Amino acid sequence: MATDVDVKGTDGVWRPMTVLTALSMRPDDRKTRSFRCRECKGHVTLHRQSKDGEKEAHAQHVTRWTGCPRSDCYDEHGLRPHPNPAL
């Protein structure tokens, strides 16, 4: 599970950020930003920590991708760019 992401700033520049920091942004600010995987550059969604604390806050690919080590379906054939990258 990825605990950090790239966030597209209002200036169009991608910057690294932890998922916890991204989740602490005002909801209106989060809606206007794009989030992507730091490895394969695919779109991701942010998820809060589970209520029972078993799963930490994390990011998941919007479209599963076997070419990313951060994906739950990684095929272990090396990192490959996502076919639908967040630009």
C-alpha cells in the first residue's frame, strides 16, 4: 500500500505528499487536485485509516495496474509506466 502520492498543485506542478497530509486538506481543495502514484504515475484515490486501525491511510490505483510495485496485483516483472497516467 502506498502511503505517499504526488499531488498536482494549483500551479500545475506535481509535488510529493503523504496520504495523511493530502487527506487533511480541505475537502474543496482535495476535489480540485489530482493525485497520482509516485511510481507508475497512474491515478489514485485516497483512503483513510480503517476504523479498527488495521489498515493505515493509503492510496489505491483507480485502475489496477500489474506493472506497479505499489499495486495489489503487481506481477513482479518490473516497474512499468501506467497506461493511463495522470498528466
